[in-house]
Amino acid sequence: MADSDTSQQRRLERRRLFKHTAAAAAGVGFAVSRASAEQAITAGATNGNINQSVAFWCFNAAGDKWSAEKTCQVAKQLGCRSVELIGPEHWDLLKKYGLVCALSPNGMPTAPFIKAFNNPRYHDQVVTLTKKAIDDSSEAGFPSVIAFTGYLYRDTDNPNLGSMSREEAADHCVEGLKRVVGHAEKKGVNVCLEHLNTRDNTHPMKGHPGYHGDNLDEVAEIIRRVDSPNLKLLFDIYHVQVMHGDIQRRLDENKDIIGHVHTAGCPGRGELDDTQEVQYAPIMHKLLDIGYVGYVGQEFIPTRDPLASLRQAVKTCDV
Ligand SMILES: O=C(O)C(=O)CO
């Protein structure tokens, strides 16, 4: 074989090799970019120190209006362990996805925070329905049922009749809650009383002007007066930030009674992004420091792509 033939053959060989290598590299490149796309979809809670939960109403009522099944799929994909504030009619679905309902609704028709424990007018109804929610949760193996103080109006259907004093309303709350805690103790389920803000009047779910339990110390006082290991505080970081701030100190002060935690960006109850004022990662560390082992429910109203927003929130809280 002549020299020139040999060198031409080598050139051809190199070109073929180069083509293969380039194709292989392109293939790897594709594989890598597909892997990172998949990682982007699935990445969420990977540390798992914080038990994360997704509040159904936020993603069902806003954004793409996710169905129960879609919410379960996303929660699972993002590494959350619960979809909460979702009725028992969906609990088989949750179980299919290996999820729990970390916080059960109390079964009150319409906005459940208006007619509640601070008003004897509503005691029979709220006590009956809360006991039923305790039974359902206990049977399903779920840990907690939500509770509210209620509004201060003597008759929430007729605010013109005037309002109760805060002291009177607190006394009624204690009486009403005492009617359910024995049952909660027996069934091994917690009742979590929520503090809400009354300052944001821009949207029915960003604030609740008229709500009685807007002072965290007063809500904690009601819980301590009832004095049951199964009555806990629902510490909603967004609502506490709107009313008071000083979140880490308040977590410390109430560490013995916190039963559930909620998040949202403040102000506006939107994403946990860097346009809002709460530093969620240090707060999650604080929860671990005080020995909190319950759930943290993502309870913000998405204003953009809800999946991207939820993934961001889950990652932020995954300390
Ligand atoms: O946080 C709220 O505003 C609710 O009413 C439910 O948790």
C-alpha cells in the first residue's frame, strides 16, 4: 500500500471516529439535558427534615385549578408527604399516592373561620362537625383537625347586632373547645386552633377582618386555659408576620403548643420568593431547633406557574 493511500485511510478513519464521538457526545449531551430536565421536575424536598404538605385549596381555587389527583401527583413528585385541608371524599386517593392529610377540614359549610368556637350560637354545630372530623381522621390515621375562634360578631349573619368583647369571646372559645378535646384525646387526634390576620382587607383569603383570634398571645392563652395535650396552635407564619412579626421568638415562646405550621409570602400571600419579606430557610431551621416534628403546609396563593412556585417553596423549606 502506498504511503499516500495509508494516510488517506487514516484521515478517513479519524473522520469516522470523530463522527461517532461527536454523535456519542451529542447523545450524552441529550441524556444530560434530559436528566436535568427530569431533575428539575422532580426536585423538591430531598433533605426531608421538614415534613412538607400542600394546602389543596390554594392550588385548586387559583392557578391552574388542580384537581385532587393532580395535587397528589405534584405533592408526591416534589417529595411532600401530605395534601391537607382536603375532605374525606378524597382520602382514598391520598392513600393511593402514599400521602396523608396532615390537617383535616372541620366540615363546617362555607368559610369555616367565621362561625366557630367563640360563639355559643354556633357551638352545637361546630362541636358536632369537629367531633366527626376527629373520628374520620382517627380512622384514616391522620393527625390533626383544624379549628378557628370565629368572628367577633354576636351574629355573623347580622353584624348590626354588635360584637362580643374579646374576653367574652375567649371565654366562649374555652367552653366550646372543652366540649371536643376529651374526644380528641380519646381518638389520638390533635385539634389545631388557627391564628389569622385581620389587617389585610384586599382579598377574602389574604386576611380576615372581623376574626377574633388575630392576637397570637390571646390564641395561645385560650389553648393554655383549655389545658389539653390534644389542643394545639396552628402557627401560620404568614398571618403571624402580618399581625406581629418577630417570628422566631414567637416560635420559641409557643414551642410547647405548636401542632401545625403554614407558610406564604408576605405581604400578599403569594410565592415564597425573594420579593417577599419572610426568611423561610432560617425559620425552618428554627422549627428544627425547637424540636418541631409536625407538618409545614405550603398555603400560598400562586400568582405564576403553580408547579414552579410550589417547587420553589418546597425547596426553600427543605433545609
Ligand atoms: O389561613 C387561612 O386564611 C385559612 O383560613 C385556612 O388556613
